[in-house]
Amino acid sequence: MKCTLIQAMLVCLIATLPIASMAKEKEVEKLHTEAALELLEAMQLDITFKKTIESSVDMQIKGNPQMTPYREVLLGFLSKHMSWNSLKDEMAQIYVDAFTIQELKELTAFYATPVGKKAALLMPQLVAKGGELGMKRVQDNMAELQLMIAEKSKRMAEENTSDKTMDSDKK
């Protein structure tokens, strides 16, 4: 009888181990997500997202001026689907997947500093300037790209002609 009682207790204990383990994992996941959200808040991503949306639309309009009358439509659409509130949870998961809790805390500490705050707030402008630099570099060298494309097209046409000649020779 005593052995059966001990066996029953062991079975119950073993059966509850996965539940306790799952509860512990859920708690760690929750803490990890909270740490990511704290970082994203310290990075002031709500402001950054808004500025990035505006600078992206303005950059598109600069490259395509006929879109100017649609600026508000574009801003409305992007604000709806690309705003901080619409992406916050998914952004947090990206950071959870990329960083440990300790790393998130260290990043949060950095973004809480004056230089961290400055970096976060300037990021949209820096990215926009980098994008403009890239666009300018491509535009400045567009003739070279067009020549490369033309040469590749010519080679492809020659290969295609050569393949057709070989096919007809086989028949």
C-alpha cells in the first residue's frame, strides 16, 4: 500500500513537470517581450515610424512629382498599415528573436542616454539621406547600367539564336 501511494505521488509529480516547465517558459517569453517593448519605447519608435513614413512619402514625391496631390492619401494609407501601433507587437517579436533579455536591457540603457535618444530620433533622417545618396549614385551612373543591360540583352539574343540553330541542326 505504501509503495502504491508513493508511486501515485511520483506519477502526479512527473505529470505536472511539463506544466510547470511550460509556465516557466511562458513567464520567460513574457519577460523577453516586455524587455523588447521597453527597448522599442526607449528608441521612441512611435516618433521614428511617423517621421520615416513622412520622409518616405516625401522622397517618393520628390522622385515622382505627379504624386504630389496624393500625399495625404499615401500618408493615410501608410499610417494605417505601417504605423507604430499597427506593428508594435510584431516589431517586439523581431527584437525578441534577435536579442537576449540581457542584450535588450543593455540596448534600452543606451537609448535612455542623451546620445541614444538623439540617435533614435535622427535615424529616419539618416536613413532618408542614405537612400537619397544611393538613388543619386544610381542616377549618376544610369548610362553605365543601361549599357550593361543592353550588352546582356544582346548576348541573350545571340545565345537564343544559337540555340535555335542547334535545334534545327538536330532535326
